[in-house]
Amino acid sequence: MRRWLFTGVLLALLSGPTWAQSRYTVSGYIRDAASGEALIGASFYFPRLKVGATANTYGFYSISLPRADSAGAVISYVGYVPQLKALRLDHDQRLDVGLSAASTGLGEVVVRGTPERTDANVAASRMGVVDVPLALINTLPVLFGERDPLKIIQLLPGVQAGDEGTTGYHVRGGATDQNLVVLDEATVYNPNHLFGLFSTFNSAAFSKVTLVKGGFPAQYGGRLSSFLDISLKEGSRQKVGVDGGLGLITSNLTVDGPLGHGKGSFIVSGRRSYLDLLAKPFNLGTNYYFYDTNLKLNYDLGAKDRVYLSLFRGRDVASYVGTSSVNYDLGFGNTTGTLRWNHVLGPKAFVNTSLIANDYALSVTSAQGGYLDQLASGVRDFGGKVDVDFYPAPAHQIKVGVAYTYHRYAPVAGSAKIPKAGTGALQTVTAAPIFASEAAVYANDEITLSPRLGLNLGLRAPLFAAADATYLRLEPRATLRYGVGATAAVKLAYTRMNQFFNELPSSTASFPTDLYLPSSRRVLPQVSDQVALGYFRNFQDNAWEASVETYYKTMDHQVNFAEGTRLTPGVPLETQLVFGQGRSYGVEFFLRRNAGRFTGWLSYTFSKTDQTFPDLNFGNPFPFRYDRRHNLALVGSYALGPRWTVAATFVFTTGNPITLPNGRVSISGGGSLYDTFYYDYTARNSYRLGNYHRLDVSATYRKARHFFGHPYDSEWVFGVYNAYSRQNPYFVYLEVDPQTRASTAKQVALLPILPSVAYHFKF
């Protein structure tokens, strides 16, 4: 299998120049005509020839065609007015295109499909890829009025939400650490605020959000389950703009504008909470706030060269000071930076070179009764990558690249009793940092063998080196597409992935105390194999999009804590772990409407995920913590007129599996710690919480206004989270009646009905 894939990719790379003989290339950038923003995924299509190309992450496209005196092209993008171009194909030519946003005449968000636009989800030899509709993010109801792309991710097929109200998500049976979140190519290890209730991203600064959950092209690596690829806006090259919002918890502001007389642009965005300011007058001893900032600059060095600088920082700070209770200080957050250089190597080749740095740091200090506990953890990365997009012929879209990352993993640190004055210094136990290197080379070719038959072949070779172990792996990927008519296709995909680190959550901590542990001689890399089969179809000129996918995935070398583990400073973490396997399979249904006054989707997933650890649960398989048999999401937004839009989401899921005792044994003369009883646990995750369901609704009011003679767009968003106040189970605990000594399971619900209001403005 590996030899066949490698040979196929090599032949595709070598055959490109031969296929390109007697052909002429049209290439350039497709951008927003008003702002100069790159239109990622825009289509450049020749209807008569039935061939086309799509713009890459930077808006660059390239297509090679046989000689012709006249050829008509349609350039289109969802929500923009298509352009028609008549071209003479007798020489290579550079053609930059600016598209204008479609005017609906009503003021509401209406996405219009174009008959000439290619059916991307049907025609491309890719599967398991979902573009998150950013326009809908602005209208859908959300918790506390905070627009959050990670909450929208949870409503997609194959994605399971984590705990109630949080941004955590699990893709096709994987753990949270198996999801890679990248912001302008930089890894964000913990993309959360407020202990997971909000993500660390300000959606006002985004240009595109894409989730990849299966059929991974070779450029993706390092995680088993999914990749969330977030691209920041570039900013307007024409004029300065201001976009802001006021909510119950936070306020945000985004400013963008031109640089160097239109040769570049900038965008800067910031958001801060004010819970600390609201709590200050009450003198509660509690202080908590979070913030995040984004900055992006881009500048044209010439017709073929462009540079970008992206910076991001998000931070949470909390503390509590009490007289006789626990005192704590908490701080955690991410910092990332990306410096990129785009170079048009020729009409058929585009090169991107990036230098990337990211840092995640966590610090927790708590004190009670003369004892002090400290925990520090984090990851710091430095690296670079070079990616080449090569377009030798319409039948080939080749991508090759090389990447390197140097990791520094910070361990846990702790201390014990605080010494009395004059009796000595505080004794602290600190482990040495762990260093590792990770590199990869890859090649991927999306091949069109015929109008009906397409193939996406890829091979990735990652290398991981730590102090006591080195791992070199091969990761073959293949996706086969067979067209069924003009608007439908069947696709089959196989992917192998490796992951060289583990995130170990502490289930007993209420703070984000996750520890990061790289692969070593004892801790082997995680490995997954996934096979997926899907049917994709579009209706009414792409106004409706439908798909059904089924998958089977195995995950080897999974990590968990041994029974009864208690983290102790100075004790090697590796000695407290056990290792096992995971398995997940299911079927996913997706129906989405993309055009008209009503937009939205229906998503349903039937799945099963279990794990087997020889040292846990007597070696028997047990359900994964977030295994949910049924997962349904209904999402809709309807434009009532030029000013009002209403939206709603409804979710239903099977309850989470939990572990409860099957019985208890009375201990005569036992201590109060166990209430004179020992509980008997016979199986892990053998019970389930009740089913979860929730309805959220919102209404958005838009109106053009003036501020001291300057026009601006205003928007009020009124929302209700959990509209019928469903008491969804968050966790269950056992309570013993002091009289009868009978045990009773008590359910705790977290979030009741919660109204919200937010105000947004844009100049």
C-alpha cells in the first residue's frame, strides 16, 4: 500500500511538465474589490471547457489550458457578483480579479448561489472538510451573546460537544488533544477563556474557518482527529474601518485600513471581559478577567512577493483571597507569531515560507492551612515551513512541503508545607524541561482522471526525536472520487495519522491543569487509521447541499492514568500511566441550505466509541467519556425583512457515560472519611446521564445610522440560551441519608435559561 501510494505521487510529480506542453497558463489573485481581502476558495471556471481552479489560502489561483482564440471564464465566490472574462489563450498571462459583494437590497444576510460555480463539495477529491459559515455566526444564538466559532463547530456532523456550555469538542471519537487548532499557521494549544465557556478567538477578525475531520491531505499532520484552520482577515487596502461590539461579559473592537498607499493593509483586534470590574464594588475577594488581541500586517514587495506578520495573545487571570479558605492565583494563555513570505515562482508555482512561534503557559498557586501547592505547565514551539503549490495542468494540483518544529515542554512543579519564620526556605520540587524536535516532508496531488473520476494521493513522513527515542513514520493518504451525474459523487478515503504528544487532564481539578507529555521510549506515539465512505449531492444550483458519510477509526497507544493515581511532584509522570486502544465508528448525515432568506443545516450523527486498556476495567472495553450514540443539531436563520433576522438552534444528544458504584460494603467502626462504607465499582462508564437537549433562539435588528454625520451600520442581537430552561445533567453524585443510610443519586445542572443582549457597530 505504501509503495503504491509513493509511486503514484512520484509519477504525478514527474508527469506534470509533460502534461503541460502546448498549454498556456492564466494565474493571479482573486480579491474583494472594495477591501483587497483575499477570497479563499474563489472559483475561476471555464464552463465550455468544464475545467477550473480554486484560489488557495492567499487568494492565488493558476490554471493551464490548450491554445484558444477565445475562451470564456466565470470568476465567482459565494456572496459576490460573478464576473465574466473573455480570454485569448495564446500566451501565459497574469490576471488579478476583484469581485464586488452582492447587494441584496434588503440588508439581511442572503447567500446567493451561482449556476456557474463549481460544486466544490462534489467535484473536489476531498471529504470530511466543512467550511464554517461565518455569516451565520453573526446571527445564531450564543451563550451570553458571545459569537464563538468553536461553539458552531459543535453543531457539525461527527463532532461531539464537551461539557455543558464549554467550547471543547471531540471529533469522531477522539480526545480534545487530538484536535489541532491553528491561527494563521500557528498552533493554539488551549483555545479557551473562562474555563472553557468561551473560546480565545474574536470572530470579527476572521476571514475563513475550515474544519478537516477525515480524508486528510498530506499537508495536515501531528494530530489524530481534526484540524481547525483559522485565517485572519488582512484588512482593507482602501479605507480605515472600525468594527466593535458591547456584550454582557465582554467588549471588542477591530480596526483595519491601508498601508503604504494601498500596497498593504493592517488589522488590529482586541477583546476584554469586565467581570472583575463588576465584582469590585462588592469586595468579594475574587478577581477574574480575560483578554485577547490580534494584529496582522501585509505588504506587497512587488508583483510577485508579499509578506505577512500575524501576532496573537490571549490571557486569563484569576485570583481569590479569603480569610480561612483556599487562596489561589491562576494565569494561563497563548501567544503566537507568524512571519510569512509569499512568492509567485512562476505562472504555475506559488511558494509560501513561514517562521512560526507559539507559547502556551499555565501557572496555578493555591494556599490553605499552611500548605502551598504550585503547578506550572506549558509548551513553547519554534519552527518554520515551506509549502509549494504547483499547477502543471488542470488535471493536477500538486502541493509539496517541509516543516520543522522545536518543542519545549514545561513540567509540573510543586511544594509542600510553608515553613515558619526563621525555620528554613520553602522546599520546591521542579523537574527539568523536556525538549524534542519534530520534522516532516510531504507531497500531495489532487488528480482529475476524467470528469467523473478523481484521485487525491498523498504521503507524509514525520520524524520525531526526543532525548531517549526517535520515531520515523510514513503516513499514506488516499481519496477516490467517482461522479454520479453532474451534481453527485461517491468518495472513499483512507488516512493514517501519528501524534507525538499527549495531553493528560486532571479530572479532579477545577482549574485547567492539563499536562503535556511528549512521546518517549515508554510513551509511544499515538497512531490512527481511518477509512471513510461518503455520498455527496447538491440541489438547485448549489442552493442545497447534502451528504452522508460513514467511517471506521482505530486509535493505538492511547494514554490514561492508572487506577488510584495521585500526581505527586518528583514522581515521574510516565510511571503513573497505562496504555490502551480506542475504536470509533459511525454514520453522519448533513443537509445544508446555502441560498435565500432561510439558511442553516440539519446534522445527525450515530456513532459508538470505546476504549480498551489491559490495566483498566479488568481489561474489558468501556465507553469513551464522550461517547454519545445519537447527536442531532438543527440550525436555522431566517431574514424577515431588511432589518430583522431570527435564528434558532436545537440540539439533542445521548447522555455521557459515567462511573457509579454497583454496591457498597459496611465497615464496622469505619472512619468518617468513608461514612463507614466502601463503594464497590465493577465497571468503568457503565451508567449514563440523562439525555441532553436544548433550544436557543435569537433576534437580530440591523439599521443604518449616523454618528456626527458619519454613516455606520448598527446591530442589536437579543438571545436566549436554553429557552425552556431544561435542567440538563452536568454531573451526578451520591448522597447518603444520615437516618436510613440509603444512597441516593443527585443530579447537578449547570446552566438554566440565560437571556443576553449585545450591540455591534461598523464604520
